[in-house]
Amino acid sequence: MIKKRVIIGFAIALTTFMVNSQWSTVNAQEPETFNVTIHDSNGGSHTESFELPLSMTYPIDSLLADWKAKNYIDLGKDCSTSDENPLFSDSIYIDRLSRIPSIIEMPYNEVVREFIEKYTSGALRQRMSLMLSLSNFYIPMFEEALYAYDLPLELKYLPIVESALNPRAISRAGASGLWQFMLTTGRLYGLENNNYVDERQDPIKATWAAVRYLKDMYDIYKDWNLAIAAYNCGPGNVNKAISRAGKRDYWEIYNYLPKETRGYVPSFIAANYVMTYYCHHNICPMETSMPEATDTIQVSHNVHFQQIADICGVDIDMLKSLNPQYKRDIIPGDTKPQTLRLPQNYVGSFIEKQDTIYAYRANEFFRNRRVVTVPQQNARQQRTRTTTTNRTATTPANSTARTHKVRSGESLSTIAARYGVTVNQLRSWNGIRGTRINAGQSLKIYK
């Protein structure tokens, strides 16, 4: 149990690697494209355009400036990573891919090669060094869920392609979290989303949901490349491609898939290659230090991160990092019990001081009133209302009242003309707001 908690603590300790970065549907950059010349079996060729995953094109500076990166990754020591990227022949790439102990088929072609060379060249070299470092925290979590469902362990590298291991990453399409769940799919797999909570950004819950989703896709197609494609573009698009191609092989339905999905499986294969053979490309993981072990507490009251930070002395950035699923720094425990993850050495302090924490600046952080009393009218308002009421209900002095029963086809104007009174008087005497009256209705008339 202790070992399991420590592993989870490692994984959670870096959950908001880009808390202060600009991942959003508004600020997400346009995808970086590149062209690949593809040769067919008949000796012909054509050029096809592909997109690098947005997770691999985000500015590296915002990654390195994060609080967690500064505390757990030694940015001054990046081993022997150099600017030189050796080039290899197709036969070497083919041999290396064949030696990865994978259940998922990982064939080689021009598209896979181009993704490998993109990931191992230029600015992406430093990014891969960073991803290798972050993988020390997340991969144990991914592997635990994959083991539980008996799925191929190479799926642990999907979040490299999806989010660059950033739990708060949000795509232009609205997908969110390490595994980039869309809102509807996340809800289908039990991930809550409301004004305060987005469990797509909870690393543990999202990981287990993603593994269940992948298992469901494999149960449908019985082919991992098709299951991965369905994870990216949805089973509907894969089914259409299968129907149009008349085949059930990813590479045979390739041209019928959405453009972004054509590059998704090759980029996944390339990610597996780079995470396995990075040393051959002179890439080395940045050095990491061991984060504090963490544990979870059930919270049954609304509580703001600032309340916990001020009373327990926890760094608020650490709270945000350990609990990225809370959108507004508020844990809505009044709705239902919620989890709060803390470093283990702060758990006792929170339990001991929780009443003080909940009360501290509560009126400032939580202004939603459950009951509001309607104020009474003052004497002046009451006099004004009485005067107005009396004025509108005034009847002629020394008058007598008679009753008129409305006949079909009569209106207030015809009745008023008949008795020599005004329409407004009829309305006032009988409490009529508009002009509508009904046959058989009795009206009082003062004369």
C-alpha cells in the first residue's frame, strides 16, 4: 500500500506542468504542417500534408517556467542531449521497431519515418528530453491501469501525442486533460464536469476512464490500430471509413479517415520509437528529483485553496498542481464529497484544523446565499401604495352600483358607451388589467 501511494504521489506531483501556460481553445496555436512524399506499390508517388500534434508544438518556454518544473526537474542538467541528431537508414528503423516488445502492430513507412525525424530534430529534441523526465511521474500510473484491464503497455505513450503530459491541456476542439477527452465522451465514462470541477483534468480518474474507453474500442474492432484511430476521431468516422473501403485494416482504410487521424497512428508509433530509442538520437531525460509523497482526504464542505494555504501553510501553487480538476480553486464539497490531495506531511494538519479552515474568510470566498428575506416597506412606501390604490378604485360620490352581465359580442367600449362611462372606469371598478372580457361575466357599473 505504501509503495502504491508513493507511485501515485510521483504521478500527481507534476499534474499541472503548465498551470500558468496559455492552453485554451482561444489561444491554441494553428497546427504545424509538413509534407511527406509517399510511394505506392505501382512505382508512383504523391505528396501528402500532415499535422504535428498540437501537444508537440507548444512553446517550450512556458513549459520550463512552471513552478513544478523548477522544483522537480533540474533544468540546468540535461545529461548528454546535444543538437546533433544522427540519421539512420530505413532498415535500421524497421529493425528497431520490430524489437519493441509490443502487442500492437507497429509497421514502418514514409509517414512513420517523418514523424520520428520530426520528434528527434530541432526544438522538439528539448521537448522530448522534458517528456522523458515527466514520464517518470506519469508512466507508473498509466501502467497500473493498463495492467488492471490487461491492455498493451505501449498505450502508455498515447498521452505523449495527446497532451505532452499536461493535465490542463485544452485543444482547439475542446478536448481536455492528459488523455484529451471531449466533454460528451468524458461524461459517458463517468468524468464529471460542471462550473467547479472538470475531472477530465484529474490524472488518475481520466487515466482509468481512458483505459476503459480504449478497451471498449478494441472490443468493437478487435484491432489495436483501428481502436487507436477510433479513440482519436470516434468510432463513427472509423465505421464510415470501413464501409467505404470495404476493409477492416487501418492502412487499407487510411485514405478514408479524417486527415488528422491519418497521422495519429504513425505519430503514436513514432512516440513509442522515440521513448524507446532516444539514446540513439543523443537525447537524454532531464534530471528529476523525488517529489513528496501525497495522500487524499474526503472533503464534505466547500473549501477554497486559499483557506487551506493560509491555515496549513501549504503553497497554493502546489495545491493547484495536486488538484488540477478544480477550475476555480474551490472544492465544492457541499454538493457531494470530493477528494483533496495533499502532501502527506500536511494531511494531519488539515484534519486537525479543518473547522478553522472552513470558517476562515468563508463570507469572502462563498457569497451564495441560501435564503433571502424580502424587506418590509417603510411608512412612506406604504402611504404611496395606499394612495395609488385608492385613486384607481375611486367611485363617483353618491353613486349606486348596478350589475351588467356581458353578452356574446360585447366589449368594454360598447358597454361603456351604453352606460355613459369610460373604459378605464370599467376596468378600475372591476379590477380588469387589459381589455378582455368573457360572455357571462358580471361587471359593476356606478351611476
